[in-house]
Amino acid sequence: MAEEPAQKSGSSLVTLAMLAILVGIAGAGYYWSPLLLPKADVTAKPQDGCDLQRQACAAVLPDGTRIELSIAPRPIPILTPLRVEVLLTGIQASKVEVDFAGETMNMGYNRIELAATGNGRHAGEASLPVCVSGGMNWIVTVQVESGRQRIAVPYRVAVGF
């Protein structure tokens, strides 16, 4: 009977250690979550009626900053290399990323960082994964870092219908 208290204290230590590990994981997730899900200081809306399947689309901020997104080829195919370009007017960016997210289905992490090519242009290559339903509504978010400010512009596009 002398062994029972030792077993209880051992299992209590294991429980406390597991709890400490879970708290540590939650804290690390909270600390590093901005890397995966960065918060925008400014969110702009693209101009009404623009269709990325047919043309480049732009958003204009109240200060006159213009963020234009173009994806080629058109119409936008799935599982094909896409040329993604962002043209910035009225702002100097330290970083430009484009995030592709399924509107109604989690399609995993699909974000690319675009390279500056000069004159406010940033470009890169991406491809969209296949959706089992054949078509997918995507939210394509341009994320621009300029100084200490993050600007996000979410564009919507239907692909594969």
C-alpha cells in the first residue's frame, strides 16, 4: 500500500508536464500565427464588376494608392502554371504576396511571394490545385507590406466551372 501515493504523484507529474506542453504549443501558435495569417492594417475592395478571368483588376485606396492584380493565362486554368503580376502605383512595397484560398473549402496553404521586377511591378508563378467538385470559387488576396503597414485586397474568382 505504500506504493499508491508514489504512483499518484508520478501520474500527477505526467499530467502537469502534458498540460505545460499543451500550453506551450498554444502560446507558440499564438505568437507565430501572424506569419501564416497576417493581419492587415488596411483592407481595400477591388473595383466593382471586374472579372479576373477576363482582365486585370484594381483596387484604389482613399489615399490614391492603386493595387492591380493580373493572372494569366485567361481564363484561369487549374493545375497549370499561372503568371501572377501585381502593379503598385503610389506606394513602395517591401514585400508583396498573393494568397489563394478556397472560398468554401480549405485547400491548404497556397501563398507565393512575388519578386519586384521594376516600376512598381511584382511577379511570380503559382498554380491552383484541383477541387474534387471540378470548380472552385477562390479568394485571391494581394498582401502588400509597406513600411509598418500591411494592405490586403481580396479578389474573388470562379475557376473551372
